Amino acid sequence: MNRFAELLDRLVLTPSRNGKLTMMTDYFRTVEDPDRGLALAALTGDLSIAAVKPAMLRMLITERMDPVLFGYSYDYVGDLAETVSLVWPEPDAHLTANSQPTLADVVGALQSASRSDGPKVLVRLLDRADISARYAIIKLVTGGLRIGVSARLAKQALANLGAVDVTEIEELWHGLTPPYTELFAWLEGKTERPEKTAKALFRPVMLSNPVGDGDLEKLDPADYAAEWKWDGIRVQAVCEGGVRRLYSRTGDDISPAFPDLVEAMVFDGALDGELLVGDPVHETGTFSDLQQRLNRKTVTPKMQQSHPVFVRCYDLLQDGTEDLRALPFIERRVRLEAFVAKLDPTRFDLSPLAPFADWAALEDMRRNPPHPVIEGVMLKRRDSPYLAGRPKGPWFKWKRDPFTVDAVLMYAQRGHGKRSSFYSDYTFGVWSGPEGGEELVPVGKAYFGFTDEELRQIDKYVRDNTIERFGPVRSVRADRKQGLVLEVAFEGLNRSTRHKSGVAMRFPRISRLRWDKPTAEADRIETLQALLD
Amino acid sequence: MRARDLLHTRPEGLYCPPGDFYIDPVRPVASALITHGHSDHARSGHRSVLATRETLEIMALRYGADFAGTTQAARLGETIDVNGVAVTFHPAGHVLGSAQICVEKDGMRIVASGDYKRRADSTCAPFVPIRCNVFITEATFGLPVFKHPPDSGEIARVLKSAEQFPERAHMIGAYALGKAQRVIKLLREAGYERTIFIHGALAKLCDYYESQGIALGDLQPATVDSGAKTDFAGAIVVGPPSAFADRWARRFPDPVSSFASGWMRIRQRAKQRGVELPLIISDHSDWDELTETITETGAGEVWVTHGREEALVRWCELNGIAASPLHLVGYEDEGD
């Protein structure tokens, strides 16, 4: 357990990707089975332990300390697992002295606990652990380590261990289970590569690069096909020999949250597309509609009724027993069209191609998309094979420009975790009211978009111009004469009954600090209201 | 006498109307009483300053001999009459020369503790709890999450790492007054006898500590004479934390960045600073020490200054002690 706890501690504090890889690879090389495999499963999110919900964890700790003091602590630290690991009552020395459990012991205890026993088992483990081990245990039971290591990075560490390509591991991955002894044996050269016995495995996804300055001038429009970039989430729907799986673009199996879609996955192949809410014919729902269906383990029938999902198909990777990925895009496209024509039209449709004459015409299409759920255009080289990863050149994304507004900084809140010493969350407002009686009305809140240096500048500005403090929030001088104007970029505007201003921004971020701009020249609420109509 | 008539806050700092003096004022005033030499508490430009001899000498080192109009040295435990107010300095255990200031008039006794810690530190006199009506406490680490582990374990991690990575320089960030000397002293106490390299900003204060009988062993400036990076391979280098983000740090081979501070208890804090080897060594009290100290003073009322006031105020409420935050401005959140 100590090695695993130490690994987590070091991973959190190691900024460089290579450093993290080295630590993981070293860990996998020097720790024995089954501990290393369980650690791997923990890192990739494949360790199934009856999860202790964060609410339960809070309950357990607030039975042991004042809830208000816990609240302050959590607010400061910003991470529930770390907070609880720090404030949990210290064990009696005789409990920790002679019994250091292995990771397998801890995982075994947690896995054999019934749902109702889970919290009791957790308490027993925590009562015997020191701060570092408590942190690791809590991370395990709450699921999602969130230590800056993606499943892909962990797989890369495995790839380094065995000097193989990471896509080999990704393709095998869903056929394997913890503690992955056969995988480690292969990577260490002791046995043959494990057979791909499992069905409906994930295929590594092909991603695009944003169009940069001057990129297009060098390219011939005739070499590229364009299609709309839909504002949902990228998925891969795979069916093979009766096994059906829906994967996120990073290879997470998200099928359980979408039984309505999986039921309609009656084909043999692998489709790449965009998951959207609504139905293909009548209505493509917005991303905020889709959000109702995301990040859930299961879904109610009611939610399936009110927010049905479908896939707008981009590509066909596998058709029956035939792997199409080496074919050029246009040939795959022909196969895709024939393939989708046979599927349930309420659950699958084609993402149409968007013909264009030249880059200027495409630019116009990008700026003025024909549908509100389009966030730009995709460019795909007609001859491009389907390649894993984000190769530079064959595919580009070209997003719509964001909306911007000049607003005045009104309140600043101390950040969480990494930013807990900075005022990093900003509430900003625009002017409303008659001339001579203008008042700022808050229209949104943003906590990114600025550089670290700009964060330091705003933080200093906030500290120097505070007029009132409410706990972690400071109210900042903001009137017609004095204040800081922020250019805020956002993706769209919704009507809101919850906000005084009547508007809610989607994806707001600080795009520029307008130190030069007098506050009186910031925008008025009418500017935003006009965007609603 | 009511407590607030004896001491209350003004924009300049904590003010005593009958004594007509300030404690640790953040702006120049006529009469200042100073708890310790850290720059957010000890500023230059006051007409008169009353502080311990060590604090006065440290201020002179930092600001020049003319840092104040006149100075008066306070001896620990000795009561001085300031315009009818009885003022006594008591050791605070924070850094060399640090003191709590006890002010008393007409049966009302208030202790302004400045910054303080409770655990053993062989570079300064240990904290003494003083019974009082009102105890003014700092709250730098005033949250239950702050639990400082024993210093010895932290120092052992540096020594182990220096053995593990003999080709890398170990760069320990430590504030120039107090922390740096304490870290060096702890290394010596753990048996580390090799030369320790220091940043130029520490030289004067290390010399001063030596002159006060605190032996720090062989210290050398971390300058590059021969120009070879390997000069510092396996070495321990101590410097102010800010220097490590500076070009100064480029002279060291593949440095392991370390930082000795109570803040290092929080992973994200260490991460934010790019610290790979966090050392939880603090010159402030941790949560348990803050609350134990409040209990030991027997104070019926607690005023909480700089730091995380709200949690300590809450703890006092839960324990039936009247408490309020002082909202003093100008003291560093980060100074540990």
C-alpha cells in the first residue's frame, strides 16, 4: 500500500509527462503482481470497488468532526479525498506499527465488502492508516483518482515498459481484466501477446488539429472534404458477435448510460460519430440538453424519453469482418453511407458533407453555420486513412468565432486547490439602467482564459482594490470611473430565470484584460439581450 | 477597562490608545512595538521602536542602522511602563528574537502573540504561554488540515533523496530569516556534515545567527567559480524560495526542487510551486498547537489575525470562548 500511496504522491507533484511515465514504468517494473495490476486498474479507472459516494465520505468525517470546520477545510484544500485524509483522527500508534497492508489486502477488503458494509470497512482501513495511505485508500473508494494521469498515459507507461506501441495496448485493453498478469507477462517478454479474444474492442480514435494561421494557404481545397462540426460528444459504436459497446473517444465504455442507443445498435461493425440529443429528423438538441445524459452510470426511463440520444455518423472503421481504416476517407465515406442507410433512422444518421468552392467560402460557412448546434467545420483530406491519435495534416477543425463582450470585474473569489492562494474566479457585469443612473448587473463568472502572469496581475488588482470581503469572496471597486474591464468570450447565450440579468453564458472565459478601457465604455445589458432575439 | 479600549485596530495596525503605540504597524508611526523581524511585521520608518535586542539588530541588518528614529531594547520577561501601560515581551518561539507582547492596564491583560510556534527549535527561545484576558493569535495554519509532522522525518527525506540522486543538486527553498537557519541546523543535528551552499540573500542573517551562538557548520556561497555544473552534484543548496524560479537556479545540475514550509502539507500547494520534494517544516503553529495554546492561555476572549480566521473563530465558539477576527491587513498570507 505504501508504494502505491507514494506513487500517487509523487505523480501529483511531478509536472512533466515524461517524469510521470518514468515513475509509473518504474513502479510497474519493481512492484509484484497482483499489486501492480491493481494499481494499473486504479490509474485507468478499471478497478471495480463498490464505490463509497462522496456524500458518504462526508457523513463519515462529519461524524468525527465539526461539519463547519470540515467545510472550511474542504473549501481550502479543494479535494475531498485529501481533505478527509488530513482531518481524519490519527490512529493509535500500536495499530500502525506492525501491520502494513498491501494494495491487494486493501482492494480485497473493499471488494469483498457488501454495499452496506462498505463504509464500515472503509472506516476500519482509515483508522489504521497514516495520512498518505488514507489519501490513497479514499482515492480508491471514491473512484477517479484525478491525479493528473489519464488512462492513456498509464497505458503509455505500459507501452514503455514493454517497448510496444500504445495503440497495441489500447486495442487489447477491453479484453483484459485486473490484475492484468498476462499483460505484464507479455510486456516483460515472458509470454506471447495475449489473444484478442474479447469482442467489440475499442479502436483508437483519429483526432484533428485546429486550423492555425497560414495553414490553409498551403493547402489545395480540392484535396479536402468538409463537414459540419457538431456540438455533442465524440463516440465510437462497436458491435461484434452480439457484443455491443459504446465508447467515449478515450476508450471508456459508456454503454450502460445509453441503453436506448445500444438497443438500436443492430449491426456488425465500428462507427465513429457524434452523440447528440434529440432525433435526427426533427430536432438536434443543444449541448446543454446532452449534458443531462452525460457522466451518469445509469439512466432512468423518463430521462430516455425526454432526452433521447442518437449518433450522427462521421466514419466507418469496421464493416463486418473488414477493417476499413487503411482505406482513403472518400472510400470509407461511400461505405459509411451504405452502412448507415440500413440502421434505425431514429438513432443513426449521416453527418452530411458540406461542399465548398474555396477557403473563403468555407470561412463564411464556418462563421455562419446553418444550425445552432454546429460549432464550426471539419476538414478531412480525401485520401486520408483513419489513423490513431492526432496526426498533423490530414484532419483540421475550424471553429466558429466566439462572441465577446466587454464587462467589468465585480467580485473575485479565491480559487480551489492549486489556486487557493489566488483570487481566480471572477464575476463580471455589464451596465444597465438609465443614463446617469447606470448600475452593473452581473452576467457571468469565469475562471480561465488568462495566463499565469495575467492571473497574478488580476490577483494583485483584486487585493489592491477590495472594497468588501465576504469569506473567500472580495468585492472589487467597480464604478463609472474606476474598475477593470474584462473582454469575455463565450459560445452562446441562454435565457435564464435564475440570474438577475436574465441571461446565462455558455463556456465564458476571459479573453483579454482591458487595462486600457475606461469602465464607462464597457457594454450594456441591451447588447447581450439583442443576442437572445 | 474594556479590551477594545486597550487595543483596537486602525489602518496602521493594532493600536493602544492609553499607551499611544502600535504593535507591528504596517505604516510608519510615532511609536511602534515589534514582535519579530519578518518584514511584514517589522517595517522601517517609525519614529521610535521597542523590540527585543535581536529583533532590533535584525531590523538594522535588513534596513540599515537608521531604520527608526530611536530604538529601545525590551528584555524578555521585563515589564516596561509605556504611558501608564505595562508592556512585557515574552518569547514566541517563531524565529530568533521573536516575542509575544503583553499589554496590561487596570486589570485588563491582552497578549499579542505575533507569529508563534510550539515545537522545539534550537535556533530560538521556546514559546511561553501567558495567562491573559484576551489572546491575540495568528491563524496562518488555522485549519484542521494543517498537521505538521515531526521535523526529523522531513529532514530524513532530504538526506535520503540526496543519497538516491547523487548527480542532482537538492535545492531547499527556505525564507531568509529563521527558516533557512533552522533547516540548516536540523540538517546538522541529523548528522549532515558536508558543506551546505547558500544563496547570497541568506549570508548576512546566517552570519548573524552564528554571532548569536547558533552554530550552522560550514556554509559556502552557491556561486559558480569554476563554471562547472557538477560542482553542485549531490549538494544541498538553501536559498529563498523566490530565487529558485529565477535564472540563478540554472547553475545547478538537474535540481530537485524542495521547499520547507507548512504549506507543503497541501499537495496542490506543492504542485502549484513546482515543488517535487515538499518538506513540511513550519515556523508557525499547526492547528492542534493553535487550539492547545488558546486553551493554555486561559483567555476568555480570542482575537484572530492574519490567516484562516474563520475556522479558529469557529473552534473558539464550539469551545465556549468568545472570538472575533481582527481583519488586519498587510500581513503576508504566505510567509512561512
